[in-house]
Amino acid sequence: MSIPEELQKILKSAREVVALTGAGISAESGIPTFRGADGLWSKLSPEELASFDAFLRNPQLVSEWYEHRRKIARESKPNQAHIALVEMERIFPSFTVVTQNIDNLHKRAGSMKVAELHGNIERNYCLGCGKHYDGEDFDRNRNFKCPECGGLIRPDIVWFGEMLPVDQWAMAEEAVQRAEVIFVVGTSSVVYPAAELPMTVRRNGGKIVEVNIEETPLSNIADFSFKGSASRVLTEITDQTKELRGFAKDTE
Ligand code: BV8
């Protein structure tokens, strides 16, 4: 796979770069996506499971679903695509990962600057007293009853119709303001406001590079569109960019 001349020139000198990631970047870690043929939404309806109303109607069912997804995420490992983005932090003077994923894989891969737009499946909090029950604290048996106040414990993630965490959105907006390049990786680009971010880069004169195994609403707008798996394409782009920027070849 070769990088077009125009993109090579940009990657050779770029200083501010962003990657916007979706469920597709974790597909090769074995985590199901949402809208693919065998995606989560093909079996379960998001209205029944990924909304605050659904949680209030049936906290047991929704909690068990997230417990199931937390288990899958914990049993998964970051793949070469996550690792390529960790490399990009070494290559570019300023690099930010903006993720829609809640699987915690970017942080586990070693990315340091990560804006989690839709929360993190390792975090939970009590609706009654706000106490956090994160990671191992979250007692699977209790599941969703707060021992402190008896309130409902919910996952610290963003459901449809809910605002995004202000600090994470601010980090994402700040990153795209000056971005010369945004890699849009493994997302169907249909969920807002995340899907708006590449347009901000475009409006500010930056370039959009899409990496996906299929066409999306962004494909016709992207300046460069690579059809292929995130792990293969991002590894290629990272390797070629390191050469362009005179990084010593990694010892095998
Ligand atoms: C909000 C919960 C504001 C966590 C999720 C009408 C028009 C526009 C917007 C709206 C509208 N009606 C409502 C809205 C707003 C709504 C929205 O955007 N709806 C869409 C569906 C129309 N957005 C919201 O509600 C957001 N909040 O707007 O609040 C507000 C204002 C005032 C007052 C109150 C609120 C909240 C959005 C967050 C919702 N939460 N999930 C969870 O359970 O995970 S959304 C869900 O979709 C996930 O978070 C996921 O991250 C997100 C996006 O999905 P993708 O990551 O793109 O995954 P998908 O399966 O779709 O695609 C995978 C892609 O990977 C595919 O393209 C595939 O080809 C590719 N792929 C697969 N394998 C690979 C690969 N690519 C490369 N390599 C591979 N190997």
C-alpha cells in the first residue's frame, strides 16, 4: 500500500494530528461493532439497552449487558491499530486520540492523550450519591445497588440523547481546531456530535484521511480514503511516516 505523494508531504511535516476512532478499530481485538452485519445492534435494539430510559425501566437487564461487554473488553487485547496510534504519539509533536469507544483499549495500548467522548466501560457511578464504582470496585453480584445510599449504579458512558462529558468534548474540540490531519478510523460516521469533528478539521484547512473496510457517509468527503483493516493500514502509514520523517527503523 503506498501513500499518495500529497499525503506524504503533509505527514512529513505535520505537527498537530488527531485520530477519531470508532468500534471498527477494536473489531480485530474481537469486540463486536454496532452496525455491521453481525454488529450489536443487529441482535439487540439500542433503544432497549443503550438509553437512560431503558436503564430506568430495567436496570438489571442493562447492567448485565454492560457487565457482559465489560467482560469481553477485559478479555480482549489492544491490536496493531491501537499500537500504531501509540507510535503516532512518538512521531508527531502533538497527537490526540479522540475515541467513541468505551472499551478502554487505547489507554491499555499506551496512548497517553485520549478524549473518551462516550465514556469508559470500566467506570460506573451511583445516580443517588455520585459515588464512583470503577474497575474492580464494581461488585458484580451487587451489580447496580449502591451500598452507601441504595441508589442505582449506572455505567459511566454516554447513551443516546445524553450530553457528552464536557471536559472530553473540550479536549476533542481543542485538538481539531489546529489539526493538519485527522485520521478517521473504523467508524460509520453516523453518530453526532463525534461525526462533526472531521468537518471542523476540513473547515480549518486540515485534511481528512479515512481508514475503513467499507464506504461510509464520510468517504466522498475525505481527502484520502484507505479501504482496508485498521491494523494493516495504520501500521503501513505509521511505518512510512517514520521513514519520511527520518526515524531510525525499529530494530526487528
Ligand atoms: C447528543 C453508548 C446532545 C455507549 C453510543 C438526528 C441527526 C443527527 C443527530 C441526531 C439525530 N437524532 C439524535 C441525534 C443525536 C444522536 C445521534 O447522533 N444519533 C444518530 C444515531 C442519528 N447523538 C446523541 O444522542 C449523542 N448525544 O447528541 O447529545 C444533546 C443536546 C441537548 C440535550 C441532550 C443531548 C450521544 C451519542 C453517543 C451515543 N452512545 N453508545 C455504548 O453502549 O457503547 S453510540 C454508539 O455508536 C457507540 O458509542 C459507538 O461508538 C458509536 C458510533 O458507532 P461506531 O463506533 O462508528 O461503530 P459502527 O459499528 O457504527 O461502525 C463501525 C465501523 O468500523 C464501520 O464503518 C465498519 O465498516 C468499520 N470497520 C469494521 N471492522 C473494521 C472497520 N474499519 C477498519 N478496520 C476494521 N477491521
